[in-house]
Amino acid sequence: MTDRSMDGAGRAVPGAVDVSSLLKLHGPHAAIILALFLLAQALLAFPGGGELNHTDVAVLAFVPFGIAAIWVVQPAPDPLPGLWCVGILGLCTLTVTVLSAQPAIAGSPLYLTWHLGAVTTVLFMLILRGRVLYGWLGYVGMAAATLLWAVTGGLGAMAGVELLVRHAATLVVGTAIYFGLLRTAKRISAINSRALAEAAADATALAAEEERVAQLARLDEMARPMMELVARGQQLSAAERRDCLMIEASLRDIVRGRALAVPHVLAAARAARERGVEVTLLDDSAAAGTAGAVAELLARELRTLDSGTLTARLQPAGRTELATIVISPLAGDARMLIVDRDGRVR
């Protein structure tokens, strides 16, 4: 798991960090550690020279434990899903039940209670995955079964307590580690969130500055020669006054038409206006970069229109259509072209 943690609905949350990501519980190195852990427990569960019956019992106990150990480290949002926890505790319960059903014999080697440390490790991981209550609930069940096993087998309650106390200490340490790391993860997430917000603000400011520079350059290219002519106080000819009106219309297209006001559309719109066509470009969309096909269609229609009006509009978000182009020639019927969001023209 990376520094993109997940929320309660399983969606990735950029910048969020959880305890699993801090401990790097997933990845090749974690798989190697898990394999070594299972191998060590297998050596305890299957000692050499054991009888057939003991081997059968060891298999019945080890398999559910092994599944639980693999399951508890699988990638998932923290805290671990509740149904996963129920399944993991059920597997651990099966392991404890199988071995607790075997008779306790005084002086038996320590490895015969290998399942206590193995299951405690799984419960430890549950706690680190954000399920403290489930971890301790599993320990209480394991403790009850172990005490009953020790008493009914003649070992005595104190022997059972001695077996359990160090495992309780392991879970106490695990709980302390989890809450300590949880505070650290929250601080890191807050820092990441601030960094992402600052980066987004910087990117927005940079984009706005780049857009401002581009617009100033376009304005300088389109209007500066005429503005210098007007500034000199020179009497404008009819052609020059008409040129001023064309420049004003193009600037209006840039402001109101935004995504449609690309160079070849502006050129076609100016040529159409010079032929007497009334052109209106409107951009009410919220998304950038969606007007390429519309601009090509619009430029073609402008080149063929000699009179009347043409109004092109990029539709707001939420509409089924991407754009509409209404064409009303002086001679002939008005028509509307509808551009769908997949690029089809109706």
C-alpha cells in the first residue's frame, strides 16, 4: 500500500497514510517474512518422528492458521473489513479448538502449544490493521480454551496462565504500537494533504498566469496595430472602422466563446462577418479540451454561410449533447446541428 490510502467506501484518498502503509505490510519483502514465519510454525507443528494421528491433527490445526496468517496481511483499507476479521477469527478458533481437544500431558515439550504464539501473532496483525477489539476478542476466546484445556488435562489453571501471560503482553505491546503509529499516520496524512493543496493552488496560479500571458499576447497581436493607429489621433477610414468592429467581435468571441475561439474558427468567423453573417460563439461548458470536433464543424459551416445568423454553443455539464449550432440563412430554412458527446452530429 502506498501513500494513497482508502476511505471507508474503498476509494483511494490521495495523500492519506495508514498504519499498514507505515509498516509496509504489503509487497515482496512482506511476502518473504510471511513465508519464513509460516515455515517456522510448520517446523513446530510437524516435529520429526511424530505418529500418524498427531500428523493428522497438526494438519487440521495448521491449515486454517496458515490461511488466517495469509489473509490478515492482504491489501485492504484500514481498518480491515469486518467480514474479513470474522473469517480470520473463525480460522484461528478452528486451530485452537483442534489442539485444545488433544489431551494435556505433564512434561510435554513446549512446541505442542505452538498454536498459542502463532494465533497471537495473527491477532497482533489484526490489531495493527486497525481492529483492536477483534484482536482482543480473539485472545479472550483463546485464553478460555487454553485454561479449560490445562485444567481438564490435570496441568492446573496456573500452568494455563503461565502459557497465556506472555501472549497477553504481546498484544498489549501491539495495541500500544498501533495507537502510536495511528497518531503518526494522521500527522503525515495532514502534512500530505496540506502539501497537495499547496501544489494544487500553485498549479492553478501558474495556469492562470500562463492563460493571462497567452491572452495578452493574443490581444497584442490582434488589437495593438489598430490601437496605435487610434492613439495617433489619425482619422480612420471606413475600412479601418470596419476592421475595428471585426476586432471587437473577435475579442468578444474569445471572452464568450473560449474553447471555440481557436485561430481557424476566429478566421472563419471574421470572414463570415465580412460577408454579412451575424456570428455568436458561446462556451458554457466546464471541461476543457472537448471542443476540437465542434470547432472543425463550426469552421466548415462558417465558410459556407453567406448571410443570416449562426449561433454555436458548448452546452453546460450534465447535458446529453456536447454542443449545438443553429444556422439561419436569409434564404432557406433554419437548421440545428447537435453534436453528441461521442462526436456524432445530428
